[in-house]
Amino acid sequence: MNIRQSFLLLAPSFLWPLAFGSAQAQASPKPDPLHAWVGATTPAALTAWIGDRLAAEQKDLDALMAVKGTRTVENTVRPFDDAQNELAVAGDQAYLLYSLADGADMRDKAQAELNRVSSATTDLSLNQGVYRALAAVPLPTGASKDDLATKHYIERSLLEYRLSGVDKDDATRAKVHALQDKITELSLNFGRNVANDVKKIPATRQELDGLPADYIARHKAGADGSYTLTTDSPDMSPVEDFSTSPDLRRRMFIAYHTRAYPTNEEVLKNLLGAREDLAHTLGYTTYADLATADQMIGSASDLKTFLDQVDAATKETSAREYKQLLDFAQKRQPGLTEISDSDSRYWAEQYRKSTYDFDAQSVRPYFPYAQVEAGILATASKLFHLTFQRVPGAIVWDKSVTTYDVLDGSKRIGRIYLDMHPREGKDKWFSSGPVVPGIRGRQMPEGMLICNFSGGIPGDPGLMEYDEVVTFFHEFGHLMHHILGSQNEWSQQGGFNVEGDFVEAPSQMLEEMFRSYAVLAPFAKDYKTGATIPEALVAKMNAAGAYGRGSWVQAQLFYSTFSLQVHDQPAAQLKFDDLWHADHDRFLHTAYIPGEHDFASFTHLTGYASNYYTYVLDKVIAVDFFSQFDPRDLLSGATAMRYRRTVLEPGATEPAAQLVKDFLGRPQSIDALKAWINVQFTAGNQPAAKEGK
């Protein structure tokens, strides 16, 4: 974590938990300085654990400030990084418990402790004595990787200090601190309101027509014959994709897209007002200008130019895709004049089924959760030359969590935790993030997936839709970036510490591996018969899956533009529903549904703030990266190890733009994105032409 960003920015899509299952089953385990859930199983114990971490941070800062004479890397940068490491461990663990603790009392306490850690992080970011000490360290002049990494670390840290307002007077710094504390509290409240608002939707048996048999079997009819569904993803997504009932699809859509409304409207207004005030206090016109100052994109102005460029490259394809979809739907339903948001996923599935002879339900039997988990581990093992070793005796926060050690040859280099199925009180999104930072030779990195896939229930194989498997690949890409990129000298140069608008590139690159039959065949086997998924079926899946890519990019532009606009305009004047509706109609062709208030559950606004564009920029980079791989030998070719060495392993030891150039031999090009959205798959299951070359 850098000194300006709070750990909240690490949860873009990414983060954390506690439940007492395994921890209580052990015989009163002693507190662990790296794992809050071990021993600290009560709110009071958590407060004490966080207090110990903050005391250790202060001890490191005291040592730094006690130095007499010449400032050096060892006597100044080392204790500075140690202090940041303590804050990162405390912040990651507090966020873990806030997001996934079983009891509300523990979640409440974790939220309070997260506020305390955030406040301590702000203290450090405004500490003029530490800033002056760090600025007095002579920059390394050597050409070794470690010297260059340390030089980059110092320069980057000083930049973050300046952006934090460390050079302001006492009164201004006090105001900045108060605003940062307020921003953290409001952000946590926003996310908590979404997690707590799980809505229930009644449905008749007839309305479940079209849904998979295993889905219906999971839901038992009540005494009146009705079924109760929820807005949790395993319930919501299949309804939107497969239910033949427009009424049920619409009720589900409205329920899902009104979570935390109206409560979060006021929370968001106050959050944006605080960010606006912070930007003005630090001398920036808007918060978007402040938030992009240390990113690859460079400025809000350059961001707008980039979004316009992507818009121009994808608008025509998106319009063509919608026309194809509407023409198809009108033949099935004469008199239809438009496709609504609540019907778009259903009609898209029907279109794919008719046009590409592909039924999305046909691949689900080949993707039971346990096989997918094993398959993704095997894929990553071969691609990154690693081994994943199950740790059955690990103390975890819930009995459903699986733990693996990551080995590079015979050397253990990290640990990962997979918390993959929904439960009461758990964060409802799909994310990845750090549990423990890595410090070479001193502290192994640990990371985690938090997902809400089907399965995890005795007798339920957890059959996954193909886009859920893509999501699994995506989140696992984050984990690999964290583990491989956190083997460096400094704790704050790990994979999650790269510029925020590069963090999604490795995850989106790994998604593309899903299209390969050679990757899928070893694990995609029918859960009843053991038969391998037919290559012809994967070819159809790829062809069908490629339909709608232009519309997907336009949807990302919609979210990116909204995120930018609410941070680029006076907060007091914002009317969220009006702005959401206007941006929707600018980028999407489907009909807006009055009554939705999706902004109230758009949690990326707390993590990415104005910088949701990260997903678009990193898709450009990711498909350019993937274009360098040989489609005939994705996993074992020379490119795989070159990608590991030049993109993942450096972590944040170099500017992200340099990592891109190191791998591609040039800056990223939007040409790869253009090829990606218009790709045509052949019967042999490969793109007709190599993408992006």
C-alpha cells in the first residue's frame, strides 16, 4: 500500500473476512502477528491485535527519526518500509474481517479498526519529519535491479507524499486528515450497506421455466407453492440469462439494481463532497485530476481523450451487435420495438443459441466447481512453472476456505486462500487481494480470492456458467500477480502496488486462456460421465462468446464515464439517476428501466473512485499481451516464462508503462482491442487471424 492510497483502493474488484470455523476448532491458537483471525476471535481481541500492529509501526518510525548523521537506505528506507508493512498487514486483515466476518459484532468492530488503521496511514502520509528524512536519502546510482527498484521506490514514495499534501501548513494538513478519515468512513458504510441488502424475490414454478434443473432443485417450494430467490449472484445471474418469464427477469433486475437505495444516495453525495473538498484543499480543480496524477494515464484530460478514442473504435461494432439482436428478437416476438435492460442477457443467450448453435447450459455439466478449481490451478502451474500444494491443516476463518502453498521448484514462495461460495454476511462480489505483503527473505506474500460461485453445499456439484469460469480465471490472475510480484526487497513493491490503472491487466490477460481447447480439455469433463468436453462445443462456445464484445466495451465506457463525471463535477449539483440515465443512453442501446438506481450499489465508486477506466485501459493492454502468445502452445511456450519474468515478477519495482514496453517491445496499441472485438473463431477453435499482431 502506498502512503497516499488507502487499502480500500486495493479492493477494485478485490478483498476480505473472518468466521470462526477452523480457528475455534483449534485449541485456543495464540495470536499471530500476520493473521488477525488466528487467536483474535472476539471484537476486543481484534482491537488488541490492531493495536499491536500500530505500536510496531510507531516503533519503526521512532527508529527512523532517531537516526543521527547521514541518511541511508538501510537506516531510513528500511524502517520506513517496515512501518508501511505493519500498516498494510493491519489494513488488509481489518478489511478481511469487515468484509467476511460471520457475526455483525465482529464486522462492526473490524470497520471501526479499519477506520483506525486508515487514520494512522493518513498520519504517515502527512508526517513532514518522515518525508524530509526520506528526501534526504541519496538515490542509489547502481545499475543492478535492486538499486533501480530502490531508486524507483524512493521517488514514488516522495511523489505520493507530495500528492498527500505533506508540504502544506499545519491547519491544511489537519483538514486533509479529517477529510481522509471521513472518506474512509463513508466508503466503508457504502459497501456495508450493499452487502447487507440481500433482497428476496418470490417466483412461481412456471416462472422458473428455462432455468437449469439443478438450479430449480436447489430451491424448495414453500407451503403455497412459491419459490424464494435472492439477489445473490448464484440466484440472480441464471434468472437474467435463462428464465423465460419477462416478469421474473424484470423483478429480479429491479431488486438487484436497487440494493442499498435510497440509503446510499446520501452516503455517496457526502463521499463525493468530501473528495471534492480534499482535491480543492490540495490545489486540484477536481478529484479526478488528483486521482489520475500518479496513474499511467497521467491526467483527467488524457483520460477523456483515451475514452473518446476507445469509443470511436468500438461504437460501430456495438451498434451492429444490437441491431442483430433486435432483429432476432423481433422475429421471435413480433411487435417488439426495443430490448430492455432486464431482457438483454436473455435475448443475447437466445441469439447465441440460434446463431452459433450454442446453448450456454450445455457446457455447465463440464464445469462443476471442484473440477474448475483444480483445472485453474493446473493451468497456472504449467503457465507460470509453479506447484500448488494443498494445506489441509491450515487455520482459516471458515471451514469452506481452501488453502494452498505456492512452490517455485522446491521453494515455498507464498500462500493463497480460496473463499468461493456465498454465505450470510459475506461480501457479495468477486474479488482478489493481498492478505500479507511479501518481503524477500523475510515475509512470504499471501493472497486471497473472495467469490460467490454456486456449490459449497453437500450434494450440489456447483455447475458453473462459462462466464463464471472466465471470472475465476480473471481473479486468479490477480493472485498470481501478487504472489510472483511480491518477491522483492520492499513490501510496498508487490503486484497490487503497481499503478492502479495497470492492476487489471494481468487478470484480464489470464481470462483469454479460457478460449483454448488445450487449456480446457484436461479439466472440463462431464461431472456424471467423465467425458471430456467436445472440441466442437468449445469452438461454438468461443464463437458465441465473441459476440457482444463491442457492447461489452461500450458498457465499460458507460461505467468509466459515470465514475469520471461524478468526480469531475460539483458534488452538490449531481443528480445521480439523471446522470446514470444519460450515460446509459449514450453508450447502451438497450432500453433503460425506470426505477433502477444502480449507482447505489456501484461499489467500484469507493475503490476506484474516478478511475474505473482501469478496466478499459487494461483490456487494451491485456489483449495486446495475449496476442504475443502462440495459440498452438499457450502454456509451455517461451512466451509464458518471458511474461512471468517481465510483467509479473517485477511487481511495482518499475513504472507500469515500462513493464508494458519490456514485454511488447513497444507501448500498448489499441489495434489489438479492435482485432479482439471483431475476431471470428474458426472451426478449429482458434481466431481466424492472430489478434493484435
